[in-house]
Amino acid sequence: MTDQPINIKKIGVLTSGGDAPGMNAAIRAVVRAGFYYKLEVYGIYRGYEGMINNDIRKLENKSIAHVLERGGTFLKSARSEEFKTVEGRQKAYNNLKSHGIDALVVIGGDGSLTGAHLFYKEFGIPAVGLPGTIDNDLFGTDLTIGFDTACNTAIEAIDKIRDTATSHDRLFFVEVMGRDAGFIAINAGIGSAAAAILIPEKKFPVEKLIDRLKFREKAKKESNVVIVAEGGKSGGAQEISEKVKKILPTYDIKVTILGHLQRGGAPSSFDRILASKLGVSAVEGLLQGKYDVMAGIINNKIVFTPIKRAIVDDKQVDEEELRIAGILST
Ligand code: F6P
């Protein structure tokens, strides 16, 4: 994992894949740490697309003024199809070399880190990845940049839905993001007193959901909000709501899909601090010869994990959290 350090003078930083609150704070930390260690730092705009299209600009102190507190990513982001091809990566490499960039910090989710890994293997460009995704689905870190803010946003929205659900004695199905991962759903569900949490990692048969709703009816619960992670095993919120409606036709059911709302907004204090710590660690890791790794946080300590493991190994949902959620929702 630690190689003989090469003499790094210029680093490039990029954000790629779905944006996440705290990405700006991470970029800022990379730039500040770079300057501290007397490096030149280049911003690569629109992720790997910008590397291929040579949208690469030198960053200055003023480039990162007042970005720490802003959502989104000022470097912009993209999901690049061309970078998945050898020709695309060759173009990207030529552009990096034309700027004299020796190493990269890649901020993004598993697709972005896969790109960094391939690029290191093919062209030997050292990279440290930072886990930047609201999904929290990367092995090698307890938490990803943006997850905390996304959960806070989801909980705030669900609280509002709860008000109207209670006023009308309605059953709401709220769909949260997380592609193939239930981390946002579990956190948002526990944090908003959900009646049930449906996630891609676990089966939750409709019959079990019906029993839960009937039990809650007997217990005179005034509202029911069921949290559904997108990509869930039993379908999305709309599909599940239709199945439930068939069995419980008297229930007044509504569906809300929170969608991209969860990706925006100012980063929470937790995400600002996590991103800041990881950004500095990425630069220091590169200078120490830690290549092809992701910097993450485990038990509040910075840990470097080979990117290959971060993208291939499965991050498991916490069974204890699920058990607690089960107790709290009955
Ligand atoms: O990976 C982050 C994420 O927000 C997922 O939760 C979601 O499934 C996906 O990105 C949506 O991607 P896009 O913005 O490209 O539609």
C-alpha cells in the first residue's frame, strides 16, 4: 500500500459521480494542504470528463474562498462514459502530463474510485480517493462525505410530512436515495420514528408490513410513515404503496419521493470536519507514498484502504441499528 514516494510537485483534484454536500470542503482542504506543502494544485472540472477535455485550471487561494460552507461542488461533477474506455483514459493521461500533474485526489463514490484505480494501474498516476457520496456505501470508512447532511435533510423533510400525515390520518411512503444501499433509509427512519424501514439489503415482505400497520392501528398510532430506500427488494415506494393499497383499501395512502433534494444544501458541521480531515490526509498520504488507496474514517481515526477493497468489499448495514429500528417502530 505504501510505495517509494515519487517527487510530487503538482497535484490535480476532481469531484466525480453524484455530488455530495462537503465536497467543496474536501477540495478546499486538499488545496490548503497542497499549498502548505508547497505543491501546485490544479482543479479538474467535471470529473473525468474534464480530464479528457482538458478542462484543467490552476487553483489559487481565492479559488477556494467561501466554499467550505457551500453545497454541491464548485469543480462540478459528471459521470463519464468516455473514461471507461482505454482511449478516453489515454487522452486524460496526455492532458495531465501536458500540465505536469504528478498525482491525483479523486473525490467521489465507487465509480469514481474505480476510475482512479484503473488509471493508476494503466498509467502509474498515484491517486488517493476520498469517499464522497451521500450513499455511505463504501467499505473502508464508517461514514462518507455528504451522508450526514443527506440524512439531516431527509429527516427534516420527513418531519414535515409527519405533520400532514397526522392531520389527515394518512399512511405515507417516503422514498429516500441510496441506489443499492439502505444507510440513508436506516438513519432517516430511526431519526424520524418510521413505522417501517425497507432497504435493498434485507427482505421485508408486504405481509410483514401489513401486520406492522395493523398492530400500530390497534396501538392507536396517529400517523404512519414508511421509509423506502430506492432500489429496495420489494420495489420503490410507489410500487409498495400500490401493493399495500390492494390489501388495505380503506387506508388513505400517499407517496413522496425525496430525490435530489437530499444531495443539496450546506454541509453539516460533521461533514465539513470529516471532509477537512480527509482532504489534508489525502495530500499527506500522497507525499508519504500511499498510492491507490482511499482515505476513510474508522472509529474516528484516519485509515487508508486499498481502493480495490473499498470498491469491491461490501459494506454491511449495522444489524444492531436494524434491531433498534424494529423495536422502536412497533
Ligand atoms: O450515488 C448517489 C446517488 O444520489 C444515489 O443515491 C442515486 O441513486 C444516484 O446518485 C442518482 O444519480 P443521478 O443524479 O445521476 O440521477
